[in-house]
Amino acid sequence: MNGMTAVVTGSTRGIGKGIAEKLSREGYDVLLSGTQPEYKGEIPEGCGYFKCDISSTDDREALLSYVADTYGRLDVLVNNAGVAPLVREDILAMSPESMDRLIDINLKGTFFMCQGAANLMLKLGATGELPQRIINISSISAYTSSVNRGEYCISKAGVSMVTKLFADRLAGEGILLFEIRPGIILTDMTERVKDKYEKLIGDGLTPIRRLGQPRDVADMVYAACTGLLDFTTGQVLNADGGFHLRRL
């Protein structure tokens, strides 16, 4: 296969699919992944698909073994896979089961995908002109309190530290880390609260007064892949319409 190889987890829909499509258009051989046995619908041009539940050790190892055997290189890993709580509950009522689910998938899954991919990258070596890189998709919830989905906030705050840790550990090995924090992005996860957020944004919640789209996050992922940001690592990129600004 020609070109660089990228793996995008959680890429059957929404932000992940947008990222995969963008990287494919830019010439990457892209491997999508998700928890369904087969990709539903038409796989984007230039992409493959491999089933992977990132909370499963066996699934993670199988995915990375497939990458090594099929592509023989791993230039970019985008850790996008993640879930929201099944039920939004006040933190005074949140169940241990809900916390465990989000930590297992969003935090532990991301950590061990970083670990496994880093070891594979080191084994295969850099085969392109650019350094290998891992890009973690976190959220504005990494630093924004939502008391009716505290487990989500905690899991995404953890992803921020995962990025810092691997950025520190891997810089000397020539592997770069980036964290992208999407804001309010229009996906099926936010569709049911679209009207609420549109009103808040219209009233000035974000300086850029529109909902984000998956392409906004995808463009930022690609920006982190170009090599133009490579005199840094562990850098946070905010795809949030300016939400992160403290304003009076």
C-alpha cells in the first residue's frame, strides 16, 4: 500500500468518521474501527475496517497485529473512540456501573491504545518523512463541570493526563502527542440537545456563534498531522468555537 497509514478508533459515525474521511482524502491509508462486526454502509474510499472494542485487551492487540501485518507501518493513531453515560444522573446518584463503563472505555481504553500503538510504532520504526504521532480526542468536558454527567468529565480529564504522560515518555523516541478538545459538535450524541445548545450559542456561549461540525475536528486533526506543529508535543488544540476563552 502507498502512503502513510492512520488508524482512527470509533470511526463508524460522527467525529471519527469525519476524521477518517479527511485523512483518506489527504492520501492516508486509513483503518477505521468500531464495535460493530462489520461496517454498515459504504466504507469511505481509501479506508478499511477492523472491529475493535478499545476496552478489550484482546481487541486492541488484534487491531494492532492487523495493522502490523497488513500495512507494515503506523504513522498516526487517532484515539477517538468514547461513549457518553447511558443515563444522565446527578453525581449524588451516579452509579458505580456507569463510572466503570466510562473509565473502562474512555480512559483505560485510550491509555492502553496509546501504550500498544507506541510499542508498535517503536517496533516498526518511522517509515515516513514525518514523525509518528498519536492524537487523542478529549473534550471541553476535560475542564468543564457537568454535574449530571460527572463520569464523562472525569474520563476526559484523564485523557488529558494520558496525553501529557505519553508526550513526555515518547518525545525522546521521536513520537509526538496531541490532544484535541472538541466543543459542542453536531453529532448523533448531541442531536437531542441541539435546540438547547443553539440557543446558548446564539446568546453568546461561544465567540464563534455556530455549532461545530465533525469536519471542524477533522481539519484540526489533519493540522496536527502536517508537520507544521512538530516543535511541540502534548499540545492541546481547542476545536470549540472559542469556548475555552475566559471572557467578561
